Amino acid sequence: DQDHEKETLLETDRTHMWHHMSPYNPNPMIVTESQGSWITDIDGNRYFDGMSGLWCVNIGYGRQELADAAYEQMKALAYFPLTQSHVPAIHLSKKISEWLAGEYRVFFSNSGSEANEVAFKMARQYHAQRGEPGRYKFISRYRAYHGNTMGALAATGQAVRKQSYEPLAPGFKHVPPPYCYRCPYGKTYGSCNMECANAIDEMINWEGAETVAAVIMEPTITGGGVIVPPPEYLPKVREICDKHGVLLILDEVICGAGRSGRPFGHQNFGVQPDIVTMAKGITSGYLPLSATAARAEIADVFLEPGPNQHFRHLNTFGGNPAACALALRNLELIESEGLIERAEQLGHDLRSKLATLENHPNVGDIRSFGFICGIELVEDRTSKAPSAPDRVLKVISECKKRGLLIGRNGDTIPGFNNILTLAPPFSTTEEDLEFLVNVLRDVFEQL
Ligand code: PLP
């Protein structure tokens, strides 16, 4: 009977569903239950979720307190637009500002992509308000992912994801990432003069600073292959932006909400961004919500008299009361349970346990940032030739057979989808970590 029910569901799925990233997925996993860092499919198979869904279920699955927060708020006030105000949004904006440890004003939307679109519009209008309407360009990095909408996808630096949809929004330029394992300048860290950061300075000069609105980047490139910058990279980028009057937007959609071992990823590098975007982990994925936080001095410019001083941006659902109440509870629990420190500790533990894989002939590099880890697969450690998709997919499917879900970097460059990714929930136990690493070791032994 259960088999029949599953078959019926799959048939309905095949007929009516259009899955993300795929036109046709004839045999999707149908997930029905979850607890802690584990999910259960319709057949009763349990899997450790090594990717927190899509890097978002930070607190872990099955938290009654979050369901209650949303439920209670829906009963009191299910909806009201943020042209006015409501209590959960007020409290949440304060909490986010506290986590940012600075004076910020918070604009709510629904997704990470939307939060980045808001940042782009804020940046352009900020310059226009201050008499520099010519500053319209954005600089981002190759390999970065910033979202699926026309602007956020234009900022994305992954050819394969963009190809079918171009031309996207004009004005987006890309520089090489701080990818020391495959330095785009053929240099070695320590004697490289940070060419990757200088590239931003150069690009601003070539384009003309008076045409550049902002630089956008993640503190660490996550989906693009866990590319962790050297410690002085971000401070140098901040300096370059300041020199040219260009805003620095940090996309904290993945690195924020405690994932990096600090409230926000950039706090590992001692820089203060002008605009911060966040989504995913702020609700731990339980409901959709995103935010764009701008430094108060930037927000203030929009209050000055002028022909067009308002930020003319509206969305119906952004800052939905239940989503805000849930996010607030989520951030409070992450604080009160010490989960940011826990994420940092788990990241260290995972990284040191993975050291046993370091000498495997197919492991080129292991990189980590907070509780995020990337394992770069190569065919040969000397030539660094990236492993072919077949081998990477085989690792992923062998892990799945053993009850472990892991990810890999998104469509970056054809032939370079060779980085396995891990970003488990903070609910992960020592025992879970042991399980994760044992499965990986077992799978690698058979490669
Ligand atoms: N920015 C980064 C760094 C992301 O990883 C993502 C999504 O994976 C986004 C933005 C877009 O977020 P969303 O999928 O919620 O639109």
C-alpha cells in the first residue's frame, strides 16, 4: 500500500511538478520528516543532511519553538504591509542591527536574490541622491553566486548558470576570485601582492570611478566552491572601495546567521560593510524571509530633500509578520544556546577529522570557513586537473547510499564542478560528525 501511495505521488510529481534546476527529475527523493540534522524520506530511509537543505537550516530541523512563534503571530496578525509597521519586524530589525554591531536600517524582502536586488537599487539611488547619478556599475567576482533574478544573476560569475538567459542586467563587471589553490595570476600566497584585490582597484580605474556604484561579494565564496580569501583580502577591498567612493555590499546569505562562527561572516575579517544582505539562515529555512541592512548614514541620505528621495521599492510579502516572529525566535535561540560558538567548534572538529582524507590521490584541497567545508577533487594532485563530473557525482551518490547528503559547487565553468560542499546544521552532534566523516572515508577508499 505504501509502495502504491509512493508510486501515485511520483506519477503526480512527474505530471505536475517542475523541479528546481531540472526540467525533469523522474525519481526525486520525497522527504517527509526531519529531526535535528537528519531527514527521512517516504520509504523511511534516514539521511544526515550535510547541506542543511540549501545551506539554510542552521538551527536544525524540528524546533517546536519556531513553529509556535509563527503560529502565535499568525493568530495575532497574519499580515500587514511594511509601508506601516508591526511588532515582530520592529524587534527583528533591532536584533539584526545588534548582530551587525553597528547602526544599520533593515529592509525586509523574501529571498536572497531579492535582498541583493534591493542592495543594487539602494546603491544606485544613494549615489544619485548625492549628485552622482552616473555611478551605476557593480563589480563582483567570477565563481560567485548572488541569485536567480536578472540583477543578481548578472552579478553572478558562473557562466553555465547564465548562458540561457543573457543578456541580463547591464553594468555588471567581474574580477577573478581570491582562489589561492588555483591562483588566477599564477602566483603563490605570501608573494602575490594580493593581485586579486588589486584587480578591483584596476577595474575601477579602467571603468572610471565616477561610473561605479558598488562592489558586491560574499565574505567567502560558498556555492561557487568554498573559496576562502586570505585574511587581508577583505580589508584591502574595503580600502579600495573607500578610496573610490564605491559602496561595499556583502552578501551574507550563506555566511551570515552564525554559519561562519561569528554572527556575520565579515566579522572574521574586521571590516564594516556599507550594505549587508541576508536570507536563508535568518529563519533557518522554516519560512521565507530576507533582509538588506544599510548603514544608517546611507539610509539617511534617502531622507534628505530631493526630487526623488524615497526608496521606491515595495514588496507584498517581505517582512511577513510570522516570518519575522519566527526569525526573531530563531536568532534568540541561536544566541541563548550558544550555537554560533558551536558552529565554530563543529567547523574546527570537522576540518581536523577530514585531515585523514588529505593524502588521498583525488583530494586536491580542503578548505573551510566556520561550519562550511569544501573538498576539491582532482584527477592528479600535481597537475590539479579537476575530477570529471562522473567521479564527483559518484562520490555524491555513494554517500547518499550510505545515508549522507552532501553538495557540490554550482555550475561554474564547464568541467569545474569538482568541489564537494558541506554545511551541516548546528544541531549536529559529535556522533553525527563521526558518521559523516566515516562515510566520506569509506567512499573515498573505494574511489
Ligand atoms: N546569495 C548567495 C550567496 C546565495 O548562496 C544564494 C542562494 O543560494 C542567494 C544569494 C540567493 O538566495 P535565494 O535563493 O534565497 O534567492
